[in-house]
Amino acid sequence: MADTEIDLDLDFDDSQDPIWNPALLAIPMPGIRRMVNLAATLDDVIHLSIGQPDMPAPAHVVDAATEALQAGQTGYTMDAGLPELLEALAEYYAERYHRPLDPENFLITTGATEAIYLALTALSAPGREIILPDPSFMLYAPLIRMQGGSVYNVPLRQENRYQLDPDEVIAAMDRNTAAVVLNSPSNPTGTVYPRETVEAIVEEAAYRNIHVISDEVYDHLIYDGKTYPSVLGCCSDLDHVMVISSFSKTYSMAGMRVGWLVASQGAIRKLRRYHMFTTTVANTPCQWAGVAALRGGSEFVDSMLEEYSRRRDRLVELVAQTPGLRGYRPEGAFYMFPSLPEGVDGNDVALRLLRETGVCTIPGGTFGEGSTNALRISYSTSIDRIEEAFERIIPWMEKQDFT
């Protein structure tokens, strides 16, 4: 491993040059990107940091994109998305959650990231507050603050397996609350909210005319035979919910950038107009790949879930053997968020761990102010690489004095 001096400000400039919109100051240098950039300056790095599947996309999905290109499908689709994909999504969700849905309830976006952007920025404004779990995916809070909105954080605690307390969420709702953001399975914790939690929040939010934005990109990565409680299966209608997902995690299509948003037809009409002024349309050949993914059976997803389950189980064992780390058993996604001793700076630990062992993790403070003594570990890499990483981590942690 090269003894390279690490520049902590690599690719990051937070200067307040007056030419730039002050809203840009609400966007921090993402902790994930910062760690990955730092890792790029070192040799022999093992990444437990990357939040994307390491398995190739199914062959029939790749073939569908290739065939679309060869057939000349390189122009724009309709702004809402490829009609065939909208129809396939409506059929898929209607069958999965046993409720009638039409193509007009869907908007195809450039990945789930654009869908999150559209939903959050459409509802955020000065004087409006949006409730977030803490920790949560790093994208949410900056988007809210860019529009002048404010964030109310509901803390998640490891002793409760990072479960969201619906009573705390409901107690946080007031006349300024515009929305509640749910992310289950969670990035960074892998926690799956039980049905009763989702139902309680959705019901109270609807009563108060508050939207629930549910980021469900990991909805197929649910372990131990559990059934996934989507917001779509817990709401009486779509008037106050927006559900977001994509093909990125489920079918290993992260670079193809096809996601979607599910909402009432009225909300979709408004968001279509907004979408036209952001990315206009999603990638056309990759939308055809999405059709193939939805209609190609579950063999790939089942195989992926089996492999991630094996990795999850091994990671749980390795974390339990690591001094200074306190783990738990994640229920979904491909992340664990083990905690360090109280008062220990996870950012410092992650940086020293990277430089001194060549193992790249993500500091917990990336995901919220209440998680600074944690690390996010991704197991979207092979068991061999996970074990090799802990062959470095365990002896290094044994030498640390966290008192």
C-alpha cells in the first residue's frame, strides 16, 4: 500500500464565491464520494463502501438494451416514460400489492435519484419542514435545504436495531410539516420497518394532509423469508404518498439509470411537468431493458438474495469478532451500520482504517448528526473479499485504545 499523503479536501471546494447560488452551500461533499476518492490514491484497497451490486445484470436485460439500440430506439420516449414500461410497471405492482394501478400512476425517471429529487424539491420550501430518520441516505437533507426547507430528524438507535418509532414521527408532525421520508430497507442500516410502523405513519400523515415519500429501492432485498411491507400495501389511496424505486439494486442496473415514482395521477401530472425541465426523459434503450427485467421471471433476484443472505450472515459473525464494533443482524439491503464506542469519532476511524489497512468503509456521520460513532459496511462484494478485509480490520482494532 503506497504511503501517499491524503488530501482531505480532494475534489471539494466550499468557497463562498458570490457568483454561485448560495443554495449550493447546502450540498456537502458526500462522505461516500470523499472516501472513494481518497481510496483511489492508495494501492491494494478493499472496498466495503460501494452501494451497488457486484453481480452482472441478467443476460436477457443486457440483450434487450442491445436490441433496442440496434432497432434504432435512440430517440426520446414520451415524457412520462416508455409506454411499454409504464404498462409493465402497472401490471407488476398491481399483482404484487393487490391493488389497481394504471400506467398514469407512474413516472419514469433517470434513476431513483431523480425521482427523489423531484419529490423532495417539489414539496420543500421556506417555512416547510420534512421529517427524516437519522441516520438516513445522505441525499435527502441537502435537497430539502436547497429549496429553503428545514429538516426534523427522528433519531434511530442501534439498541432498537435502528427501527423507526412511529410515535416519535407522529409527535414531530405539526402545521409546518410537509412530508415524512421513509427508507425501508434502509441505507445505511439495512433495517426493514414492520407493517404496523408503516401503517401508523401513513394513516396519521393522510389525516394531517402530509405526504409520505417512501424510498423503496431495496424492496426485493429482504432476508429470512419476510414479506416486504411497502407503503403501497399500507395506504388506502395514493393521495398523500409517493413511492420511489428503480432497477439499480434489484437487477444490477445501476449504471443504466432507470427509476420511477408511483403516486396519484394528479401528482404524476404535476411532476411530469417538473421532470421535463430536469432530465426530460430517461435512457430509452435502458427502459426497454427494464421491460425485459420485469417480464423475465424471478430467477436472478432469487439468486442474488440467496448470495446476499450468505454474505450478511458471515459479516454478522465477523463484526461480532471485532473489538470495538457492536453489530446486529440487518434485515434487508446490503449494509450493516455497526457502532463504535460512545464518543469515538467514526470519521477519524474510517480515515485511519483506510490509510493504515487499506479497507474502505463509510463514516456514520455521512448519514446523520446522531451517527458519528458508526461505520457503514457494504457487503455488495464477495465473501472472500469480506473475509480478507476483516483479516486486516480485526488486528488493527485490537490495537486501538478507544477509552
